[in-house]
Amino acid sequence: MLALAASALAFSTPLPSLAPASSLAPAAAARAASICMEEGVASLPPTPAQKTWFPKSADTAADAKDWYVVDAEGLRLGRMASECAKVLLGKNKATFTPGADVGDAVVIINAEKVVVTGKKFTDKLYRRHSGRPGGMKIESYEELQARMPERIVEKAIVGMLPKNSHGRKLFTHLKVYKGPEHPHEAQQPQPLTFGGLTNTPDKRVLEYVDPDAPKCVN
């Protein structure tokens, strides 16, 4: 009985009347007409300084690379390696882009005549491992220079390159040779020299003058 009464009450309750769509259209049109926005300033095309430049395939091609030859005789190992790493990365160019191969190729000759400072000649150690238990080999700078001087220069430069596939690709553009000869005359490499402390000792002697020291005036 209660269920029948509830169903009868539900059917007897009048539903709210819906307004016809024709009466809503004029109101919506009036609201749309009342919204008026000012016309903005026309946007200007971006200037070259606002555009992000990225090297194209022609910029990273092997034909676009310049070749340089560095005579390592008398050069300090670390300073020469840092300068060569800049050329391999392309940091000496205005088009330098991180992760893009925009650098040049470097040929280093006379690798056995590079110099180190301090006690590195006898105390600096180079380690390599065969991957098997007990397969570590340790050599001093003096021993490795007598056996394979090219490896010393290569290790110094590869340590200044990115430790990923990009750095491994840049390392292929480095050619190190023992002696003054190299097989890259066809590429016509240009001589590359470094000034300052890279290949010459300090010539300017700084004289310390104490301004508070008493002066003898005759």
C-alpha cells in the first residue's frame, strides 16, 4: 500500500515547465552583443635575436670542419689539452651549441715532447684494467711516455670532453702522432698556436712594494 501511494504521489507532482528555446535565443544574443573588447596591437614578426638558432645538417657535416695542427713540443700538457678540447667542442665559434657537433678536427704532432710541471713526470700514474680479476695495470707518466706517448695526450683531452656518445664522437676528430709527421696533408690543416702561459714561461716578474714601509728621505 505504501509503495502504491508513493508512486501515485510521484506521478501527481507537477514537473517544472521548461522555457522554449525561442525565448532564450534573444537573451543570449543580447549578452553576446554587450561584450566588446578593444582591438589589440598587431604582433610584430620576431627579430633574429628572438629566434633560437640550431645548427643544421650542413653545419655539422664533415665537409664543414676545419683542420688544425698543433705542435706539442714544449707545450704544457694540461693547458694544451684544454685548448684542443675547446676546438673539438666548437667553443671558439659563435655557433657553439651544446650537444651539437660544430667543432673542428685537431691533429697533434710531437706528442712525446709535451712537458709537465712539478713531480708529475715520476709521480703521476695511469691505470687501466682488462676486466678480469687482478687485471689492473699501473704505469707512471715516465713509463707510459716511453711506451706510448700518444696515449698521454689522448687521455688528457678525452677527460675534458662530455662523458657520453657526443663526447665519444668528438674524440674521433682528434688525431695524435709521435714525431713531426702526420698523414693528413690532404685536409690542409692550419697551424694552431696558443699564447700566454701555454708554451712560454712567465716573463713578467711581479715586484711587491709595501706601501706602509718606512721610506728614507734625504
